[in-house]
Amino acid sequence: MPKRAGFIALIGEPNAGKSTLLNRMVGAKVSIVTHKVQTTRARIRGVAMEGDSQLIFVDTPGLFRPRRRLDRAMVAAAWTGAADADVVVLLIEAHRGLTEGVQAILDGLRDRTDGRKVALAINKIDRVEAPVLLKLTEDMNAAFGFENTYLISAEKGYGVDDLRKWLAETVPEGPWFYPEDQIADLPLRMIAAEMTREKLTLRLHQELPYQLTVETEGWEARKDGSAKIDQIIYVARDGHKGIILGKGGETIKAVSKAAREEIAEFLGYPVHLFLQVKVRPGWLDEAERYSEMGLDFKDGNA
């Protein structure tokens, strides 16, 4: 069988279940996740292997009607991910149906997919009766020429295998982009570090997002099926350390709780997360820090 590899964009409204579907697709077969920020391609979120096919999922924010500059940037990033992908999967919620937001996405797909194959995945099918599903399927396919329609529950796994098999058959023939056996600690360590960094960014808003980095220093699998994860938050100045810790340690505790919950959900087993904050004035000029983030240090040259 020839090898296949391709980029897949999961698009939809916010809370349609894209992250849940992505985690279900990638599952324990994560081979690499990189968070390198690129201007010409959406960020790569995860890679799954299905037979001789490598499925590379790109990160697309939820599509919605933008009101602020940040909103517009997020929506633009989502459409860039769809435009750059080999295959697009539109995810909608069965109980919400063909909303105005979904209609707007369909209009956007007509303008931006440029002949790419687009599949429909109707999620959360356990929330509606069969006649409702049938009517929604008919309405959606009348509104847009989907290649295939899949009725799924991303949370419970129903129908996901069929969608993944179709994607494996649909991505272009060609060599894999990443080694298939790259499934050890390194990518999981990067995922965990990125999740914690995102929680810090959300919590701290504009104060420190580009002045800190997170590295996973230790990862220990325990006999009870849980994992002990040690992470270091590097900051450039003493004052930054105080901001991250917060009054009475309130900020770091909230970040740790949020990150632990998200990491555990992604991994599918309990996590014990321990965070340390260290001041390292020159970390922005250290090649090792860039490597830990999945970045090429040379790309930072002016």
C-alpha cells in the first residue's frame, strides 16, 4: 500500500466539539505535536496514524461572528487553516442544527475551499432522535456538496473510526511528514508544557505572555495509572515571578489546577502537576529554550 499524508482542518462553531474529536482522533497514537508559530500555515496540533496514512490535524479556532480585533484575528486564523488543509471536516452539533453561524460557515466554505474535499460530521448524536438527525443530514447536504456525512459522538467515540478511515483514504499519496514511532515522552511533554503556558497567558492577560516559557522537566508514570509531571516556568525578572505566584500563591494554584485538569483530560488518566517558577534573565537568548518550545533558534535572528 502506498504511503499517504495530509493536513486536515477541523472547523466549526465554538464548542462544537472540535477539541474532543481531535483528542479522540489522535488518542494514544500521538506521534508529534509542535507548537511552532508560522505565518503561512496554521499551527499543527497533532498527528495520528491510520494504517499507511499519516493524518496531521491543524489547529483552527472556533468560527463565529467577530466583533473585536482579536476576534477577527482568530476567525482569520481558522479560515487560513481550512484553506491550507488537504481535507476539511465541518463539525456541527446535532441538537443545534443548521444555525445562522453554521450557515455563515457554509458560505465561507464555498468561497475558500477551492475544490478541496469537505466532509460533514454531525456531533453529539445521542442528544436527538433519529428523525431529527435524518432531517438535519438532508438539510445540510442540500445546503452544501459534502463528500461524506458522518454521525458521531466525539465524546463517546461513536462513528469516529469511520471518519478516521475515510480521512486515511482521502489524504494525498506521498511520504510521511513525521516519523511514525515518535510517540514517547517528548511530544507529550511539549503538549503538557503548552497547556500550562496557555493557562498562564489566559490568567495573566497582557502582563507576561511573551516573557515566560514553560518546560516539562520530569514525567513519571505511577503504578496506579496516574502520572507525576514536574514543570518549570522560566521568567526573565524577579518581578515576573511575584506576578505568577500571586498573593498567597493564589495565581499559581489556579493555573496549576486548570492545567492539570486539561492535561489529564487530554491524556485520559489522572495527573499530579507540580509547578516551579525560576528567574532566568537570558532565557530569550538561549537556544535550548527555543528547542523545548519546538522553535528553531535561528529563526529568531533579525
